Amino acid sequence: MAVVSATPFTSTNSPAGPSRRSRNRRRMRSARKVILGFAGLLGFLATWQLLPALGIVNPLYVPYATQVLAQLAAETTDLEFWRNIGRTLTSWGLGLLIATVLAVFFGVIIGLVPFLRRATHTTIEFLRPIPSVALIPLAILLFGFQIQAALLIIVYASFWQVFVQVLYGVADVDTVARDTARSFGLSRASRFRYLVLPTALPYIMTGVRLAAAVALILAVTAELVMGIPGIGRQIVFAQSAGDWPTVYAYVVVAGLLGLLVNMAFRLIERRALSWHQSVRGEELV
């Protein structure tokens, strides 16, 4: 007579097996990205250190990496350094917020009304390519050397990044699903909440992430050109004094802010779209 073992049978085809393997793959992939990122950073710093050391560039104008990092460490002990970062982030945040609200509002309205989309197509294609820096003289004329002048060019540049994505998102709504919702008598608010918004949200998140980087670039540009308080103006002051280590230290700060902004918005995008097939597909790879 055969004896049946009481030990539970574990199959490699059970849901727990693939799930565990997929989690391990994700951990290994994340660890590999971190290691490669640090390796790339160390390689960049080593190259930077060698360029003036070998005489390829003049160390007077391109200081050693160690010298710039030491100056950056010294700057972090100064309260004014953090105030300048706060000023830059304030203009960046306000500009991005205003641009996002306006872009979503007008994008949804124009995208949902075919007549408005056709009527505004030529105007949009004319205004969108205009460089925001070309508006700097107008901004100074209207607001002087104030934060409002910086907000004008930040909002203008960031607006189009989100607005165009909203138009694409609204237009991507499935016509069959739209007709089905109408046939079931759903109200406009219900159709927007359960049909238009879920379809357009991935586009909106992509537009906001792109606009966040553009807004930071324009915030620093406004400070460089207009002399508005922030890290951009500190770069100009250091350059005027011939203090090149400080110049490069603030350039590094601008780069780090851009990196942190991009990472933060990518995390927000993944959290907000955890239900979407694009994010779920990345997690299963």
C-alpha cells in the first residue's frame, strides 16, 4: 500500500514561485542600476580631476573636482546658501503649479470640444515654438526684476509641456467606451471621472514630469539673466568675482536639484499610475 507523505507539495509553477523570482529580479535590477550609477559618477569625477591635472584645461577656469566639492561643502554651512536654494525652489514650485493648473483646465476644455480644438490649432502651433527666454524683455518691462517676471517665463515654458500632453490624453479616449457611457446615460461629470481622467492621467503625469525639469531650468535662467535672488544670481556674483570654484559648486547644486526633481516626479508618477499597464508591465519585466 502506497504511503502518502504529509509534506505539502511545492511546485515551481505555483503563484508564489514566479512572484518570488520576479521580486528577486527587481531587487537585482535595482541594485545593478545603483552600482552602475555610482560607477558612472566616480568615472565622471575622476575624468574631471584628471583634465586640469594633465594640463588639458586651465585649472584657473576649470578647477579640480576635489576643490569644487570642498567649496560646496563649505557653502552648505552658510545659511544664505540654503536661502538661495529655497528662493529658486519657490519660483520653480509656483511656476510649475500655475502652469499645471492652467494647462489641465484649458487642455481638458479644448480637448473635449472638437470645434475649439480645430479653432485653436493654428494659434497653438504658432505660440508653442516661441522660446520662453524671448519673453524676458517683456517680463522685465511688465514686472521689473521681481519674482513675477521669473514666473512669467517659467509658466509660459512649462504650460506647453503639460497642455499638449493633456490634448493627446483627452483625444486618446476610446470612442466605443465613450459611446457606451453615453448610451448608459452617464452624466458629463461621471464620464470625465471614470473615462476621460483615467485615460488622460498617464499623459498628464508625463507632461508634469517634463514641465518640472523645464521649470527648474527657466528658474535658474531667470536668476542668471534678471538678477532675481537664487542660485542663478549667486553664479553670476561668483563669476564676476573670479571665484570659479564657487561658480562650479552652484552649477553642481543646480544639477543635483534637477536630478532630485526628476527622481521625485518619477516616483510620484509610478505611485499614481500603479494601476496602469505601463507601470505594471515594467514591474513584471
